[in-house]
Amino acid sequence: WFLKASLGGALLLGVAACTSSGGSGKALESLANDKTLGANNTQVATNATAARTKALKSYCPQLDLLEPYYEDFPRGKKGDPEALRFQATMLDAARNCTYDGDSLILSVGARGRVITGPTGNAGSTKLPIRIAIKSTDGVLFSELYQEVATVAQEGGTTSFQFVQDQIRVPAPTARNYKILVGFDSGPPSRNL
């Protein structure tokens, strides 16, 4: 054991002597530095990727209102203010984001008011609310929901709240997602 330790120590001293002298010692020192830089560069790249991933895991996409107004008319009377049954306004919307592995899970909610128009009676109306998630690469999610709002009295008003949980899309690789929520009386396959 003592002989192995002595030989190992002599070998280290010999390498140290070569690297501290000129000539080939500088080449060895340069090679050692290049390997260290390569390892450091790999570590820096790994740290940068981890920091970017961590920053993205705290990213919750911006939410914009798609269309904040909706009017309900009898068939064939669309746009006639005297025929208006109900008018709805989306006052506010919010979102909550969590990450599960390679997925972003969203809860999207909206609230607003519904009032009766000149031909509106106490009763219920269906509010077509669309939620869409877009990225710079295209539409990731788009769904049209029917929220029922009930006005208790003629000439009255009511509020509504709509929440859709567990919307799952691929986790973003950049800050390039946008959430859209609003009224949409168009067909479900409409491009956004």
C-alpha cells in the first residue's frame, strides 16, 4: 500500500513539474483548460435550460376577451333593437395555471351581466362562451360552451359566472401562448 501511494505521489509531482515548465507543459495545460471549459460550458447550458424551464413553469399565458357582448334576438330579427330579447356583457375574466409533467392545465372563468330587452321575458337564455388557447404555431384548444343564465323578472337583470376547469394543453416551450374567452355565436369550428 505504501509503495502504491509513493508511486502515485511521485507521478502527480512529475505531472505537476511538466505542466509548470514550458514547452509541452503548456500544451497539457491548454488541453486541461479546454476540457474544463467544455465541462463548464455543458454545465452553463444545463443551468440555462433549467432556469428557462423553471421560468416557463411559472408562466401563465395572458388572457384576452374575444368578444365581450352578446345579444339574443328571435329568428329573423337579428340586429333589430326593438326585437332584442336579452343582452349579455362579460365584465371580467380570469385564469389559473398549473403544470403536470409536459402539460399546462388551465382553469378559465368569466363573469358578467344579462339584462332583458324590449321582447325579453323572465326566463333563461343560453350564452355561447368560447375558450381558446393559441400559440404562435396555431390553435391548441377551442371549445364552445353553453352557459344558462336565468332572469327572474321581466325588465330585470342577473349576473352569471362561468368556470371551465381542467383544460389541458402541451406545456409551452416559450412565452407564446394566449388565452381567449368571450361570447361566440358562430359555428364551433370557426378559426380564431
